[in-house]
Amino acid sequence: MEHMVDLSQARFEHVVNLIYETLENRAGWRAVLQGIHEAIGGRAIHLTAYDSRRGALSYSEGADMAPQIDLEYIQKYQFIDPRVGLMSSQTLDSWLHCHEHLDDRFVSTDPFYQEFLIPHGARYVSACKLAESEDATVILGCLRRPADGPLPPEALVFLDRLRPHLQRAVRLSQAQFVYSAQALVGHALVDKLRQPVMLLTTGGELVLANEAARGLLVSTSLVQVTDGRIVLPETYQRGFLDQCADLEHQVRTAAEHGTPVDKDFRSLHMRSGPGAAPDTLYGFFTMLAPERTMGSFGLRPLVMLFFYHPTSAQEIDSALLTAAFGLSHAECRVASLLADGMPLKSIAEALGVQYDTVRKQLLSIYQKTATNRQPELVRLLMNLPASAVQRAIKADGKAL
């Protein structure tokens, strides 16, 4: 949402007060980031922390950031982010402006920008380290749209005035940014999703069920939790756990040999048995290995299980489409626009990416959905439960 930039002294003092309130309230950082966002405008503000010893993401909070964005980055795009190397060598007293290192020619062909950052509405990123130690490196990032241009000088002056206060607050509350099994980034992101999601051990023990998943347990008998373990109808229980074990084996083998996983996501389609009230439940699940998710879900492998219940009135997150076919956010948007009848060149213009990028994404969509032609793909998309494609993209657009 567009808003007027406010770099006034009153705004500055308001944000400073919010910064020092975080010393007693970790959750207060969200208000700080929102205050900065309202001051300087742009696409979003993001605060992250990394534990280099564990190779883990230890903190993530943002203003105007949807949880799907963080999840997609953690699961896939962190591995090809060209900004990581630049940021690692940045000093505490300077800003990194990515466009000064990664020009438009680079951006036009780079998969991180073309498949992830630009489809999420960002092109320019200005970032600075607020702290760097053995325990945690804390980074503030300001994201701006292609139409916004780079961070303007007056906004940078405002941020530089804030920076000593930000650094002091981070230093005084260092424990808030250190990796903790009791405050996992991945768990916090799952809790924010509208889609019903459970995190399980590979043996079926429940680690986390978000609010939507807890509501699902009340509305269907096809999934229950008993004595801390997921319980499915007998017809599906054993097969589900066997697939979880097989998926973990594939992920481990792929990691050892440096090869891609054959199929990241598995599907589960359950129906009620004879004599029971008619009911249907779809599940899509993937393996979260610590080394592939920056440790953001913990230091042991977990299964992330998404649910879709056809009778649910709840909007579907784009994460469901990712779970169903392994499509990236950008591929979901391309698929949706194709379903609306938009030609590839128009899609490229609408998304602000190169035509070749969209063409490659379409080939990837065909491969992931086991389709060969556009009419076949559209028929598949239109027959997903409750037109999942359109609702997912609309829901995602609102979240952004």
C-alpha cells in the first residue's frame, strides 16, 4: 500500500521511543519496523539475524512482509542469493546498496531477481549491519520496488540518524537475536500462515499446529492428534509415515551426494470410509532438513504438512500451490495469468521480468505438473479444489 513519506522530527522521535521499548519487549521490533516503513516508504523493511556458528537464521521480522516470502526464501532462494556474499564483507559503519554492485544487466538474467525478488515487488535493497559477533549478525534491510528507484539521500540521512539507536538497542538485547530452540523463526512463520499447517517428526509426533490446523481438527475426523501424534484413518496412516521416511532418505542422500531431490513434495488425498459421513481432505508435505532451511525449524529434520479441506471457507495461501506441485511464487503467478488467457509477452511486462524468464518458468511449470501444453495445464489448474490458483494468487496479493 502506498503512503506519504514522513521524515519529520516527530516521526524520528516516535521511532526512537519504539526502539527502546524493544529492550523489554522482543515483539516490539515489529512496531519499530512499521514506524521506519511509514517514514521512508518503499516496498518493505526487514530485520534478520544469523547465527554463523550454527549456520542458522535466528530472527526474522518485517513490515509489509508476508510469511510466504520468508518461507520461500528459506526453502529455496537463500542458496542463490547474490547479495549474501556482498553483505558478509560489509562493515558495521556502512550501507550496502545492491544496485551499486548488481546492475540492471545482471538483474535481467539472474534467477534470484527474476524468479523471486522482482515477482515479490522488490528490486533495490539497501542494508546495514546493526551488530556482528560470534553469537549473531543482525541486518536491517530496506526493500524498494523497481518503480521506486534506489533509496533516496534524504531517507538515508533519516536512517543514519536512527542507526546509533538501533545498534544500541540490538547490543543491549543481544539475547533476543541469538539462536534459540524456544523461539524458532520457522515456527513463527508457520503460525502466521492462514493455511492449516502442521510440523511433525518423521515418526508422526506433533511439533506444531498453527491456528488454522487446530481449527481443522474440529471440523474433520480425517486427521486427529492423539497422545501428541498425528492420527489418520488406518487406510492412510502407514502409507503417510512410510512416505515421510522415504522423503527423509531422499533428502539425506541428495545432501550427501550434492544432487537435487527427485520430488520435494508428496501429496495425500483422503476420503472417509463406508458408513461415515462423506468427507475429503487433501494434504501436501515436504521434508525440512536443518541444512536446507538455515536451521530455522530447529536442528532436527521435520515434516511440514499443509492441509486443504474443501468445505473450509478460509482463503488458500500460495504456499498450497507450492506444496501441490513445487511451484515457486513466480511460477504460481505465471500459471495464474496463463489461466486468465494472458500471452507470455504480456505476462513478462506485467511482472516486470524478461520474456525468456517467463518462458523458462513455463517449461518448469510443465515439468512440475506433468503437462505438455498450455490447454492441458489450464485444465489442470482450473480443476484444482475450489479454483485454488485464482484464490491463492488473490490472497497472496493482499498479503503483499
